[in-house]
Amino acid sequence: MLIQAEKITFGYTDKPLFKQASFSINEGDRIGLVGDNGAGKSTLFKCLLGIEKPYEGQIVVSRNVDKIAYIPQSLPTDLKDKTFYDYLLEAIPDDERDYSAWKVDVAMEDIGVPQEIRHFPLANLSGGWQRMALIARAMLDEPSLLLMDEPTNYLDLEKIFKLEDLLLNVIKIPYVVISHDRKFLDKCTNKTMHLRDGQIICHKVPYSHARTCLLEEDLAAAKARENEEAEIERIRAAAKRIHIWSAGRNPDMDKRAKAMYTRANQLEAKKTEVYIAAKREIDFNPDDIRPKVLLRINNYQVVAPDGRVLFKIPEMNVKKGDRVAILATNGVGKTQMLEALMRAYKSPIIDSKNNVEMRFNPQVNIGYFDQHMAHLPLHKTITDYIQSLGKTTQEATKLLVNAGFLYKKHTQKVSELSQGEKARLAFLALKVGKFNFFIMDEPTNHIDIDGQEKFEDAVISEGHTCIFVSHDRYMMEQVANKYYQVKKGVLVPVDSVEPFYKEVMAKKDIMTFETKQSKGR
């Protein structure tokens, strides 16, 4: 056993994030730690790292654990001026660098770092390469245990496949990973810890299987609770009848009725705990739209900011109910395409002479989701923001509560929210806007699994029309009903996403050079 947590309780407010929680981390464990945003997953990591100390219970670390490596959600700002190579070299002790520097080159080869970026400052690299630098550094530290907080965020599919390969075939140490990527969890974990309602529930299986087990346990608990409540009601009813019959004239019957009431109260106090999910709504309520063709594109060229042609779109017609996933590796220009669509929405692109066209039906009302959520007003409170979209204070309060924002958070500024909370607020804004066509860039990046599933259900069940870019394989497979892939510089329709996966898998060992300046996505 590497770590044993015994009945730990911790929180920053009166309500603990986890209470009397117990679990263990053992040799060979590849643990997925899952839970809603704000449940306390990152805080639990801080407790394991010794940054925070539980105010009840204890965390016992085995003497066999020499070092715990931690991969945070983003690169610390004080590291951004370091080059990729120098940052990894710091993992080698000073007195060993003369004869052990080769380990840095091996680590960079393992994760596929191109030669041309090895001496670039990390600040100039994309978020994906910064994440890979953190992972490589953790490998060089040779820890006894690895903790990873959302390692797939900002990674394109090539890097996600590469990370999966590293975890399954190169990194041989136990690890705990916080992730909302269901495919990643199913592939790379053998144990799941659900953190909810302050409790940690462990299953020695990957996420999807563990979730099924948890649902079955919830159903069994609900059934047990139902039977218990029926028994309590039966005993109380019987006690009441006896009390009425006795009417104070029969001490034995009165004593028996009192004993039965006591028994009912004892059963009440010991009723089976039943999990009740917090109410969170993701419902876009789109405006109705009758025309079938909502977007028409012909002979359009997607270009980079410097004027380079990234790819061509010979023809693309989006009809009502189409849910289109754009497939391409990073740097190809997916985000540039979405930005071009937004420009065409404001001002249709029509060049009759060259037969170039990109225009929306006049009845289209677009809701746009930017993966960086740059459109959110950081200086406003979340209530003020929803009110600015045409809602009264009372309406804004109700909407925010239904979206999972506690009342005490309603006066917080948008800038003070976590990334997951900002994403939830952005989705709420889409709902308030009553749009009928959605353009979304990595919409599930910062949403917990429960939120992802509600979002996916809303998009599918309500027949939304959308074009989206995502590296979330589960979302692409569940939500999209049409796929377009960039092949040899041309966007063409394809039947499924599987061939694209195979192409990306074939490229995972030849990752492309990508900096923030050259990034095209």
C-alpha cells in the first residue's frame, strides 16, 4: 500500500468538500478520480501532496513513496521563460547532469518533441506542448506516484493518443488522474474513485463499468430506502391504532405503542442514504426555424491570419437538425473556419464571378461558444450578465440556481469563476439567447462528465443544428450525425470518425511543430 486515507474531512467553508472519506492507493493502481466541478478533486490532490492538511482523519504515506510528481492543469507562470530542454534538464540533479543529460533527450523522444522546438521558451509554445512538457518532466523525476489534473486538456487527438500510449506502455508507476475524458478514462485506468457529496466511492474497474456499478448501487439504495420508509410507516400506523384502542385505559397497550414509536424513530435515524443529484439544466430552447438549408458554402478558402490558404471547402450545405463535426489535426485551421463562419453570419460572403459563397439563411440566429470563453464579460457579476441578456433579477436568479450556481455565488464576478463554472455560464447564456444554430469550439473542455452528458442529451433530443470542433471522442461519436474531414487541403464529407482516428494514431509518433504564433487549429 502506497497511501492510505483514513476518514479524512476537509473544506474551505462550513460545508466540507469531503467528510470521513477513506481510500487507498496501491502498487499497480491506475486510478481515475471523477466528480462534478467543485466537488473537491483538485483539493484532494493538495491533501495528498501535503499542501493542505485534513482537519479530521489522516493520510498515511508509505516509506516506499520517495516522491510524488504532480501535473497541474496549466504551466506555472514562473516556468514560461524556460526553454523546453532547460525545464526538463532541471529534473536531473546538478551533480549528475554531466553524465545523465541524455535522459532529457530520451524523454523528449518518448513524447515526440520536434527538434525545432526543444530550445523554444515554453511561453511561445501551444497549451498542448506545455502540457507535454509537464508530463515529460514528471517522467524524469522518477516518482513513486504520479498525480495528473486534467492531462488531456489542450491536447489534440495526436497528443492524446501519444499520452495514452505513454501511460499504458512507458510509465510503469501508479497514478491518479482527474479527467472528464470518458474514452481516456476507460482506456488508461483500472480503478475509479467517484467523489460526490463529500464521499469517495471506489470501484476496481475503469470509468464506464464503475459508473454502471454506481448506478446499480444507487438503485439498490433507493429501493432499500423505499422499503424502510414503508416499514416505518407501517409501524407508526400500527402504534397509532394501538394508542387509539387503549385510550389511556390499558397501560400494557400504551407501553407497546410507545415502544413501537421508539422503534420507528430508530429506523428513521438509520435510513439508507440515497444520493440525489444536484439539479443542473442545460437546455438551449432553440427558436423554431422552417427553411431546410441553413448554411450554404461553395468554393470557399479558409486562410490563416498571414494570408496562407489552410484548406478549401468545395461545397457544404447544412440543413436543419444537422450536427456537423469538423475533423482535422491541430494547425490545419478548424478555429479559422469557425471564425470565418461568424464573419459570414454578420456579412454574407458572395462572389458570383468566382462562384464563391458562404452565407446563412436570414432566419438563422447563431449562438457561438468560444473555447477560451473570451466573449464573457469578466468585470460583471454573473447575475448582472444574465440580466444584460434581457432577464429580470428574479428570472436570472432562477436560471442560475437551475444551472447549478449556489445563491451565494450570484454576486461573484465572472473573472472569479473556475473554468468549469465559466463554461456552465456560457452554456446558460446560449440558453437565454434562444438560438437556432450553434457554432462551438471545444464546448466540453472544462465541463465535468455530468455536464457533458446533459449537454449532449440536450443537443440530440432537442434537434439542434450545429457545427462544432472537439477532441472529445465520446462527444464526436454521440453528438455528430455528419462528419467533414480536411484531407490534403480540402474539406470533404466522410461517413464516420473511425478512419480519422486511424490516421491520427498513425501520426502520433510524428507530432507537428506548433507554437502559439503558428497555431492554426
